[in-house]
Amino acid sequence: MTSMPRRRRPVSSSSSRTFITVLLAFLFAAYDGIPTVTSFSAPSPITTQSLSSSTNVNHQRNIRQPASSLDAVGPAVAATAASALALPSLKTVSLACLIPTLSGFYKSEYGVSYAYGTAMTATSLLVLRSLLSASAPLDSIAVVHAAAVLFYGVRLNLFLAYREIFLPRFRHMRERIEDRAKSRGSRLSRTPFIVSCAALYAFLATPFLVTSKSCAEMSIKCCSGESGVVGIIWNLVRAAVVVTWGGFLIEAWGDFAKSIGKAQKGEDALITGGIFRFFRHPNYTGEIIGWASSCVAAFLAVAATSGKTLSAWMSMAPSLIACVLGASGISFVLTTATAGLERRQLEKYGDTDEYKEWVGKSWVGFQLVKKTKDEEETVVPGATEDNGSPTPEE
């Protein structure tokens, strides 16, 4: 008699979720290098005496002062530095990410959809308010970076609301997810998952907190006074922020194009035109590009302002670790989801000439591991259905 195959244990078992939650809670509590009022206070106003003193010290150490630090900022530093840049505290950022995620107790899917968009919207608005209150220029790197995340959060929530209101299929999917969540235990048992989602959202917010500390005065436009290595690094910071916008715009374009295509051709249609000619999964690919570039911008901003100063890098280490955790966490979820969607599309459309031609010309994007059936039934923070919402794969 042949024995029944052993069912693979789901990735999100109670023990593994508890361990991950404890680990994230520890890192989250330890990551106090970011949003405190004191750590984000602007420097003292630059005066002639301080510049003279700084020049003498640099001359004694035989260190050349980069021209970009003065020419690029100019008189704006004295004006803005006079008013302290008090970014949101750690407690405020934590609550901005945790409170929306508590909606997961009501509907499990909400914890990784509306909560995701709302947490990003809330944290970016808090940072933008602080920057504008400190008279940061509207074209500063910090403002443009935070605005990219604000765009991401607002657009995502509007798109989710549209789908839930006008497309019955997604309401049914939400209820199926809720039924699966209830079958696994009480609502209280969702606590580890909800806390881990909130931690992920806070980590994703860290990069634009870092650039707000470092780049509140630096224009997103290239400045003629910048030169040398520091000038190159500042231009790389600008490029990373622009690519962040580009990634989120690719995602938005993919959502819009697929929604229009499905409305015209039917829910079972394979969308291969427009941006899908180049990206098979533009929302997955765009989101990965956006968050990865956001993380890179934070590292480059610290490099531009700290240089080789070890103490400055050490003081920012908790923040940079949080940046990496956020970017790597969401990238793992999305690359895994990409592999799952690739497999299902192959099963559904693999025999058609349209699919074969499309696969030959388009880029799959980033995929890491193939999802098993058990894993596809597991709700994970930030996983997106291919129309762009952070929901499990269907």
C-alpha cells in the first residue's frame, strides 16, 4: 500500500512567525538611530567664524574641503539651518505603521493592502510636513524622495479601492483570504503577522528619513559648483531618487494598462501590449526597482555627507540596517510572487502562440524561488497580485 505523500509544512507556521516577530521586534526597538528630534536637528547656522575655523583645521590636516558643500547649498543653509529640522520620532513612525496594520484583525487582507498604502502615505506626509516646516526647498532631494513614497501610497490605496468597489472578483478573493485566515486560528493569532508587517513598513520608510537628514538642502538638479568625488556621489543620490520615481511609475503604468486591458478583453485575457511588451510583470518589477533604489539613495546620501568618517557611519548604522531589511524583505516577497505567477501563466496560457511569442520578447523581471501550493495560500506582507495590490497570489 502506497503511503500518502507528506504535506509540506507551510512557510508561515506559528513557530516560525513567532521567531520572526521576536527578531523584528528586537531590531525595531534597537533601531533608534533614525527618527528622534535630536538626531535630526539641523546643524548650527554657518558663520564666517565657523567657516574660517573649519578651513584652518582642514589645512592643518591637509584635507581639501569639497567645493560642493558650499557652492551647492549657498545662502540657503543659513536660512534653513536656523530652524531645526525635527523629523518624526521613532514612536510616531512606529504608530504610523502599526495603526493601519491593525486593520488586519478585521480583514486579514487589509493588513497587507490598505495598511501598506496607508503606512507609506502617513510616514511620507509626516516627513514632508517636517521638511516644509523647516523651509526645505521643494526641489530638494529629500522632498522629492518623500514625495515618491507619498505617490506610491496614495496611488496604491486609490487603486485598491477601485478594485474592491467595482470588481466583484476581488471582493470574493478578499473573503477567501479571510476564510483561510479564520481556519488557522483566532483573530488574536494574527498578532505576530501584523507586527511583522508593521515592522516591514517602518523599514521601508527609513531611506527617505535618512535622505531627509542628509539632503534637506540639496537640490535634485545638478549644481555647477559640485566637483570631485563628492560631486559624483551627490549626482548618484539624485539618480537613485529619480529611479525610485521611475520604479513606482512603472508599477502604476502596469496596473493601469492591465485594468484597461481586462475591462476591454475580459478577466481571462492575457495582456501583452503596452508596457507588458517589455515587462511581463511591471508592477512587481517596478516596485522592486523603486524600493531598492530608495535604499541605495540612503546609503549614497550618508556617503556624500559623511565620507570616510567612521563615527558618522557608525551612528547611522542602525538606520542603514533598517533600510536593507526593508528593501530585502519586500524584494524577497515580490521575487517569490513573480515565480508563482510565472508558473500559473505557463499552465494557463503555455500552449498558445501569443504566450510563446510574448515570453520570447518580454523580460520576466526579478524572480528568486518558485512557490509551492502551500506557500501560495499563505498571506505574506507586501505580496502583490499581478494587478498591483499587496494581496496573496490567486
